[in-house]
Amino acid sequence: MPVSDIDPKILKRVDRAETAMKSFEPRWREALSFFDNEQYVEVSAVTGELDRLERREGGSKPRHRSRLTRNRYTAKITEEMALLQSRVPAYECQPVNGDPEPVAAARLGDKALMSMHDTLNLEGVTQELLVYASNCSQAFSFPYWNGYEGTVLDVNHETGAVTATGCMEIAVLAPWEVLYDGGTQFEKSGFWCIKRARPVEEVREEFGLKEHELKPDAVGLPGERGEASRDLVFVYEWLRRPFEGNAQGEWLCWANNRQLQEQQAYPGGSEDEVLHELAWIRRPHRHRPLGAGEQMVDIQRTFNRTINQIAAWQTLVLNPKILAAKGQLLNDPTDKAGEVIEFRPMGTIEPKWQTLPDIPLGLFAQLDRCIADFEEICGRITENQDTNSASHVQALNEREMSRRSLVIKNLTKWYASQGLHLLRLAKEYWTDSQILALQGRFGVSLIEGFKGSQLEGIAQVRVSESSLTPRTRASQEAKIMQYAQMGWIEPHQAMAALNAGTAEAIIDEYELDIARQHEEIEEMLKMGEVPLPDAIGPLVGSDPEAAHKLLEQHLVEQAPPVEEFDNHAIHLDILRQYMKTSDWRQQSDAVKGILRSHYMLHEQALKGQQLEEQAQLVQAGAMKGNAGAAGIPQTTTGVASQPAMDSQKEGLT
């Protein structure tokens, strides 16, 4: 295809954005070098570029100088990454309105996103982005439809063209590969530009170019994305949302300042994002966010320097210098064991070993300060092992989570933004029936015959922050103690969880009860439009008491059932919280009646459970007393059962 010149105005804007980016790039490269355990590099104060210390010193280091590395930097970064990825996000699609079709599409969208989370390997994508975001402050993902991959349908042997079903893919972009308006935040920029170094032959083949039409203008760094060659070219992709004068927006692609393909429309709506930013800590006064790695580079450098100072002192102690008169030693001493050192007698002056002072304790204090600084930045607080109270552990966990909460907020926003983009791609390209595989708590379930058109009516995607909040062992143990003190779990369950060192099962059950009650509230809110039985109307004037009982019985039947496996204390707590909201006050009397009836069912069940437990305790005490009188030691344990649903309803009416 013909290659045309790119608009000079666009090139000028991209050039300004690239200049703004380059002021941050050396620090990013430095942080990534430290992450790769190459920690003897430094940004030059003269040129602003990243230099190796050997190059700055004019050659290799002297043999006697130690250059040790105790890499706490990478350990802290990977620890943060592991915590942020310890849980799977809970996607929640929001319908455009309350009609049945959008509501059904939203529920199906939740399942589609959970399926794509596995099939698109979002765990791996997230890990790659966190490496860049934690070290370099930000990273980007670019979901797109690859029409050349998937199942091959046809191959043209003359042209080599391949026809395939296509598939979704997600490109991970480093911060220096995404350019936007200098001095602005990513979201507020008027355009975005992707800049990637790609092999020349690959670009020529993709766009059908001849050899003379494309020349290398980039050099890959050794080991970076597997590239160490000079046969690379920078390929730019310009993205701009619809604007005044261009209702479709712009999507341009060029290299060597020449356009590679015809201009296309922006691949999304006027409010849609196609590049999704994962920022570490946002700062409005700077062009780019702030990463944890940028803060820890100097700490790791100080830690290494202190370690090497201790090693240098050890070397000096093991190989001390010899004090002698000039020309007194016949040969230069070495570090060979058992060596004979010959010298010329000069009166009473004899060679002697240099007296060395003890190692300065301040060096070890410096190491402790560095470790404390690492943990201060990463939010890991050293716990007092002498304090085992749940309140103390909970306070430490809250302090730790508060420092990580900003990153979690940014991570949930990235998941939600990308999730909506994936649903847009599925709606556009999944025209054939798909099979969604969902990995649930109790195995894999399949949804057959799914098509992208079924996702019509989804307004946005949300991800709950609580679904991503890490669960450390200390925080789980604190929750166990809290649940036990509140009476939400049995003592034997708390002891078993503490002995196992994990509360995953208990916490999951607790959260399932919360989710179940929220779903029941939503279900009861939709029952306000259910017509009342015809028999109630005639009784309102003649027999109000009978009408009230009939209405009450009708509401009990409409409310979701109270099951034996429900944790009634949790359900009652959620209902009480909802009844204090303004949303409760806006409901109709019928809906309030249904909710009150459901509340009464849980209350009756809880009272019945408590009475049965008291009866079992009395019976156990009596049996223990009888056995003690007979001289027979005996213990009895019992598990309380729930009252039957029929008895609950009878107690209500």
C-alpha cells in the first residue's frame, strides 16, 4: 500500500510528549536494574543518563574492593506484588437501567469476565504490570482483537494470507512506551501515543512494505524484551477520542515519520478508554506517578554500601597492614598462609602489625535503619511478638493496609476499566457461540451457547476493593478472634483455625452469608410490585384483623426462606444496617413488610437456637452431676440445630 506523510502537527505533539517522558526514563531504568539485581548503576548528575559505576570509574574495580549485594529491594517488591495478587477480583457489571434484559446482561457479564480472567491469563498480565508499576510508577494494558490468531480457517498458498477465527489479546506496555500530553495526567490528556521498538522485517511483512520504504531507527537494549539488535524501528500508534470536527476520532500508525496504514476510527466511544493505566501512587503536581522502587533505590544503595564497609573491615582484619621502616621488608607480603616475611634489622625497629580498632557499631545501626525504611515504604510493620491480643494485631494490620489502600484503589480501577473494554470486544467479535468456563468455589461450571450480543445493556464495570484486600496470616488470626468474641463462630472452630494458621474457610463462609443476605435484600426490593391476593381486599372493611393476618402470611410466603445453614446473627446485622439507610425509608409499605417479616424469621430462628443451646447446657450439666455422684467422669458436647421453617412461620403468625 502507499506510504504517506504524517501530519506535522501530530509529530510535534508527540515530540513534546516524548521530551516530557524522557526526564523520568533514567530513574525507571535504574529501578528496573535494581530489581534485576544489577545494583551498581546510577543516574549521572551531569548527563542525566543511567551509567554503570565501572564505566564512571574508568575500568574494572580494584581487586581489593568488595562489591557485595544483599538484595532486599527485589524481595520487598515481589512481596508487595504477591499480596496485591493474592485474591481474585470480584467483577460487578452495572446495567443501564432496571429492565429485565440489561439486568440479565449484567449478570452474564459478571460470568463472562470471570471466564476471561482465566482464559486471557489475567493473573500473568497483572503480574507483568505490577513489575512496571511498582518499580517505575505506572504501566499500561492494551486489549485488542487479533484476527490472525485462533483457529485457522483458511490459508491462501499464493499470497500466504491466513484466515482465522481471531482471539482477544492484551498487550502490556512499559511507561516509556506510552506518551501523552506533557504536564498533564494520563486521564486528562488530549491524546495517547504508543511507541514500541519492533523488528524491521516484522513491520514490513505486516504492512506490506518494500525494503527501501522502512529503515531501522531504534536500538534494543540487551535482554530487554529479548531484543539486543540494531535492526529495529520505532512504530507509533496515535489514539485520540472523537472531538469537534472529527466525530469518529483518530487511530494512526506510522514509522520513520511516514504513515503505515489508512487512518482508522478511534477503537471506542467518546468516553471509552482503550489504554488502561495502573498507577502506583498518583501525584497531581507531576507528569507521572510515583513508584515504590523509585523510593527504595537509595535505601538499597545505602544498604549495599554499609554491607561492603563491613566486608572491607573484615578483609582488613584478616589481612592487616605491616608497619615497617622504608626498605626494611625484603619482599612484599601476600595473603598466603604460613608465609615467611624477611626483613633487614634496623636497630631496635622491627616490623609489626597495624593495630586495628573494633568495627564501628554504627554500621549495624545503619543496616537496621535501612530495613526499617524498607518496611516503612512497603507498609510492612514489624510486629511486637510479646503482644498477642487481637486488638493489637488488628491495629497493626489496619496501619499496614492503610498504606497499601491507594494502590488497591488504583488496581480496582484498572480491573474495572479493562473489564469494560473486554466486554466491548466480546460484544463486537464474539458472534459465534462460545463456551464460558467458570472456576467457582465448588468446581468448574460451563455456560454453553454464549454470544457477545447477550452483553448489550451494560453501563459500567465495578470491582470491589474488599475483594482485592490482601489476607495476611496475622489479619486472618485477628478476624478469627473477632468472630469468636462476637459469637459468630463456635469456640472449637476458632481453635481449629488458629491451629491451622489460616481462616480462609471461616472468612469465606462469613462473606458468603453477607453476600447471601445482600442478594435476598435485592430480591425482596423487587417484590413490591407483586399483586396482593384477591381475598385480602373484601376483608379490609369487614374484618381488618383477618385481613392483617392474611397479609402477614402472604408476606412471609413472599420473603426468601430462612435456611437452617444461615448464620442468623450475620443476617440480622446486615438487615439492621440496611433499615438505617435512606433507601429503606423510600420503600413502599409492602416492601418494608416483606423485609420486616424476613427479619422476624431470622430473629425467631436465632432465639430458637439459643433456647436449644441453653437446654443442651442444662442437660449436660445434669448428666455431669449425676455422673459425678456415681463417681463416673463424663463429658458431653452438643451442636445446636436450627428450628424447622414451619415452626418459624407458626411462631410469626
